[in-house]
Amino acid sequence: MHDVLAHRLSLLSIHAGALQVAPDAPAPDIQRATGVIWDSAHQALEDLREITGVLHASSLAPIGKAPTGPRGVSTRFLTGSRVVGG
């Protein structure tokens, strides 16, 4: 699961770096890049919330009864994990 989050953060960093390297890019390109940055940041925050929610739920389980599956993890997050290779 953390691979998806790392992938999203890497993309965010790449797009932000591209804006830094080409500050005089055409306005539509800058708008598109800032949209990707916003979307990536938003998705990364959602993924982080899901991860911490699952970890929190796991930590509340009685010893020896910890969840063995990805309960509480959305289909979107699991699909993203498979795409990234997790």
C-alpha cells in the first residue's frame, strides 16, 4: 500500500520540479501541471488517511486477532497498489 503513496508523492515532486525548471512555460502547460500537482497531493492525502485508518484499526484488535486482510481499504486504493506493483 505504501508503494502507491510513494508513487503519488514522486509524481508530485516531478511535476513541481518541472515547473521550477520551466517557469516561463506557456500558461496552459503551467495550469495543467498545477492541476496534476493538486490532484496528486489530494490523492496522496486520501491514501494516507486510509493507511492510517487501517493501521489504527489493526492496533485496536486484540493480540492474536489482528486483521489479516485489507479491511477498510477502498477498491480504488487496492487497484492503485496493483498498478504500481504492490
